[in-house]
Amino acid sequence: MDFLFTALQALPVKRYDTGDHVLSQGENTGCLYFLIEGAVEVVKDDVVVAKVKERGAVFGDLSALMGVPHTAAVRAVMPATFHVVDEPADFLQQNPTVTLHLCRMLARRLDSMNKYLVDVKQQFSGHDHLAMLDGMLDTLMHRQPRERQKPKASTLLDPDVLD
């Protein structure tokens, strides 16, 4: 892990007190946050989905890599400090060891999700209402998803317009 913090040492450090929001769901900071010390919880749609205290954990990665707003909130559950990367694309291109660290972390997340979906599928085997899991597992494990594209306005359903 020393390699990571050696690469990050020149970056700004931000400190958050207990209860402070590091990231807000729906916001778009464009930054990556590498946990130096402390603990945070990840909250999606008002549900705590993870508590993290692992030194080197990365937050804001999906937003920074895909150019979308943050998909979850991150809140300090004890005082926490982070190295903050303001220009992630440039930084990751110039720092392959950090990029590899991020890739490994994302791979662990994907592996956990795959294992969870397989477990759910096994638990509900034979129940027709969960047949969609086959499609989700196939997509997650075998296909490379296309880059997200926003549909044209003319194809979006407007609840205020009646046909």
C-alpha cells in the first residue's frame, strides 16, 4: 500500500468531521477521494450499503470514470482524511500504479456483486419471478457493456403528456 500513498503524497488532503458529507448522491465533483484514515459509510437512496475504514479505499470513482453524478453519498462516521484528485483522468494516465489499484478495487466490487447475484439466484431457483437474474448475470459476467448514452428527448416519456 506504500506505493499508493507515495504516488498520492503531493495531492491535497481534506479532513471531514463525524457526520460530514464527503460526497452527496447526485452531485458531480469530478474528483477521486482516497481514504487516508478514518471511517465512512456509503449511502444509496437513504440506505447504508457499506461501511469502509480500509486505508486506500477510493470514492467518487464511478462518477469520475463515467462522467456521471455520484451514484451514492459518502458520510464520515468518524473523523476522516482523504487525498483528493481534482483531475482524475490526467492523474490516472500519469500514475499506472494508482490506476492498477483502482482496477483491482473495482474488480473486487464486481466479483462481490457477481457472487451475491449467484447466491440470490441459487436461493430462489425455480421461482419464475426472478428469471431476470439470468439476464443480469449474463450481462455482468460475459458482456462488455456499451458506454451510456442519453436518449434523445423525443424518445423519453413525459408523464405530463398524454398520447
